[in-house]
Amino acid sequence: MKYNDSWYTLSTGRKFYANCGIIGMSRFKKDEFRKFTLSLSEGYDGGISADDFSTREQMEIANYIIWQWNLYRLFVVWFAIKKLFKSFLTSQP
């Protein structure tokens, strides 16, 4: 999946818009046709219908979201370690 100026291009060649490059998802929620469905979102208030994508495309989007969250977690851990190390160095007599 590639990103360029608020547009994502999947490996299948399909493109979709995501305001500010933001892709998210919400919890499973009931709808009138199925017991559960997954809501995808783009930007801060836009929706993406998962039904518009093939299973392969949905997996690619899911893997991208997981990759983004793992990267975020890595940064959180890195800055926590950096802060802890700095505090340890400055607290020594």
C-alpha cells in the first residue's frame, strides 16, 4: 500500500481517499443485515465501506493499520526509555 497526498494505492491498483492520510476503525457494531460489521473510517469524520473492497484489499488495509499502531507503540516505548535513561543519568551524585 502506497500513500501520496491523501490517496492510498493498494497492491491491486485500486485507489481510495483518506483525508490527511488518516485510516481508522471502530469496534464491531450491529447493522440491520449482519450480526456484526467492522466500521472503517478516513480522516476525522469520513467513512469507508469495507464491502467496497475485496478480501485481499481488506487484509492489506488491516495490515497497514496494524503496522501504523506498531510503529506508534515503538515510538512510545523509545521515548519512555529515553526519558527514564535521562532521569537516571541526572539523578546520580
